[in-house]
Amino acid sequence: MIHRSLISCLALALSTVLHGQSLQAGEKLDKVRFTYAPLSASGFLWFIAKDAGYFEKNRLDVDMYFEGASPIMVQSILAGDNQLAGMGGPAVVTNVLKGGDVIQIAAITHTFTTPMYVQPSITDLQQLRGKKIGVSRLGAVSHLTADSILRRARVGDVTIIQTGGIPESMAAVMSGNVDGAMVNPPNSIILREKGFREIVGPKQLKEMNLRFVENGLVAKRSYAEKNPDMVKRFIKALAEGMKRLHDDKEFAIKTLGKYTRVTDNKMLEESYRFGIDSFFKDFKTPPDGIQLMVDQLASARMIDASLAQKTPLTAYYENRYVEELEREGFFKKLWQ
């Protein structure tokens, strides 16, 4: 029996040959500038789509650029420096409320994904009462995740500490300055190996159904409306990347290592687990995930609550491109 990964490689090689013949016949690729952050497992789909040739397969010439923070990525799209971005979260909401039109056009996560790690002596969320939890920044996704976990568990009297970043949060829990911290892979593997406990991981966050659009694809609404076919082809490439992630672990890990420059096998394995546990095959943006995000930002006084109340949820996202692909049978055929 031929190994599945070998079949995938042969299929990709055949696709590349046929695609090369098509290009020689004069097929033109549409140029797209795409920005993303961070350099982690969150970027699995664009890394795979790029290296597996799925962008080219869908007639796209994609230049990928790393940028360090979501607000910067939003500004680059508003300025026209980039057309699309791999992101989600509060920056989409705040930009719309300030008059921008950068919206979510696909969501690859529908729930929070950032794991919560705690001191080895803590075995239950209730033990966090009166304790300190480290997050990267107040109002950041790590903060909102911690807040949602504690609210769901009805754990009050917890002090949230802003550390400055995920590596800093890891250092804070290791030094004992905090009792728990929100830490993504690959940093989380370091904590686990040193005996710290993953008390809530991506899989548990999915099961808790803590809805939140943490990652996906965004664009200016005006740009997407003028280029619907290009947007749909980009979404198709990401979906094919998702299929490859599930079918070809070896290729996925190799690709992630290339972009993140991580060589430690345990860290890459941890990152792969994170991707499989976190991503959704349904790329539609969930309205309840947007609503929770708006509510949390308003509660934290990071946005104008009265303005948010007057703003319809549909101002933040557009599902028509994914829905059109669904009606065309693309996703059903991909996952059959």
C-alpha cells in the first residue's frame, strides 16, 4: 500500500507539472500582497498554501510579508500597502468603529485558542482564586481568552498582569511571578517539559465553545467587493492548505519549521497539535464570535460601548465569499 503522504506528494508533483504547462500557455497570475503575524502555528495555512503551490494553482502570485501586530496589519491594508491579511481579533472591531472598512472575510478559528498554563501545584481552575495570571497585553487576545476562561469557570478575584509578550508571560510563570500564563506553542512545550500544567488547551477551548474569531482572512470591504473572484481563489488556496495540514503531517511540520526556523521536533509536534485542535474546516465567520468580542471590548472599555451597540454585527464581517464556494460545492468536494 502506498503511504498517504507519498500519494499527496505525487499528486502535488502532477499538479505542478500540469500547472506549469498552463502557465506556459500564457495564463496570467493575479498579484496579491499578503501580510501575517505571528511567526507560529497560527500561520500554518498560508505557509502550506505558499510552499505547496496552492496559490499558483488558483492563479495567484502572492507576496507574503510578516508584520508584528494586528493594528499595524490593519493600517497597512487601509493604506493599500497590502490587499489581504491573515489575522482576526479586536483590531477588526476597533478599525470599523473608527470608520475603517477592514473586515473579516473568512475565519479559520471560531473559538479562543491560546492555552492557559499554571504552576504544577494547581490542578483545578478554582484554585486560581486570589492568584495572578500573566497575559501579553491588556485587551489583547491572550487577555480576552483568560477573562473568558475565568468567567466560564466562575472564578473571581484573579489579578491580570500585563507582561509585554508571550515569551515574557512564559518567563513570568517560570519565575513564579505569576501563578498562570497564556502561552502559545512553541513556547508552551518548554513549560510542559519543565512540569507546568496545561490546565486549558485549544481542544478544551473548542469543547467549552468560547466563541471568538481569533484568526482568519481580512480585507477592505471595498477591495473584496471589487475583486470577489480573487478573494474566493485565495480562500480556496487556504482551504486546500487546511486539507494538506490534515493529510500530510510531515509536509506541514517541515513547512512550519522553514518559516519559523524552529528545528526542535517536540516544538514542531506541539505546534502541529495546536493547529489540528484549533482550526475549523468551516471558514464562515460566526456572528456569535464577533458579538462576544464586541461585548468583551466594551466591558474592558477599549471601545465606545454606545457606538458598538448602534453598529450592526455585519459591519465587521462578510460571509458571501465562503458561502458562494459552499454553493458551488467546493468544500464538499475538497473534504469528501
